[in-house]
Amino acid sequence: MKLSIDFSKLSNVPYMNDYSNHPKFQNWVNEYVDFWSQQTEEGLDSVALIRAIECTNGCVQYAFRDEEPWALSLEQTRLCMKTSMTFIKTKKLELSDGTIIECDKSIINALDKVRDIYIKGFKNGDEDSMMEFYAQSLAQFFVIGREKLNKKFDWVEKNLYNVFGDLFLKAGRNYVMSYLNALEK
């Protein structure tokens, strides 16, 4: 899959300004676009769902840490984190009715690798790993596409509204879609 990416448009996306014109970042994006393009539709469905939940939770966590007036309560913020982290770590999501959603097995190793890059970058402060994580994210969003991502955000809204609430469901969706706007038309 060859996508035409206007990296200059990324400067309008939060956290991308430092990376958008960096050759290493651009190379990683292209490598990961190739990698994610080779995954199964079922695998990409799993990635889309996990990223919809993860990015929505990220918006919740930043609002809480920044003490924004619209932040959720401590208890609700913790529920968002628990929901997201449990899904990321176990690749399983238990709904309130007892239904268990599992990630496609074909994608689990790749998701674990992305998580390792995230930890190295964001938890351990490795700047290259942060850049690589954002390259992974951008590639995933581009390969998955707007339609599939919107369907997964719709699913999250329907099934996890009580966890994230309207404001943060919209914020998570808007955050992810801002990356897709960097595709050249």
C-alpha cells in the first residue's frame, strides 16, 4: 500500500511539530505503513479498536493531569485508565454485560512491540522511541483509514459511553482524525 503523505501538514497535529520534517520519522512512517498494510482485516480491526480506546483514554488522562475544568473525576479517570490498560495489556475487553472482546491473535505480537516502544519512549524518556511510537501511530491510522476508525469509535461510543462520556469520546475521535488530515488528497 502506497500512501502519499504530506508531512508538512503534520505540524498542525498535536505533538507532531518536532517530528514532521525529521527524515528518521518519515522513514519509520513509510516502513510501518508497509508493515501494517500486510496485516489481515481482522488484525486491523483489533488495532483500530485498541487505538480508539487508547487515544480516548489519553485525552482523559491529559485533561486530568492538566487540571482542566472539563476533566473527569478521579474515580472516572481511573476507570478510563483501567479499561484502556487492561485491554492493551491482555488484548481482551470485558463489557458490562459479560461479553469479552478479544484482539485477533495475528496482531498480538505487533501490538506488544508497539507497547514496548511506547514504554521506552514515554515512560523511560527515550526521544527516538517517542518519535518511533508516533510514526507507528501515524502509519496505523493511515492504513486502517477513516471509515474503519470511525466504525470503531462508534462501537466504543455505543459500548463504553459510561466509561468515557460524550466529551472525551469526541476528543479521542478528533485527535485520531487529525492525523488522517495529513494525507495528501
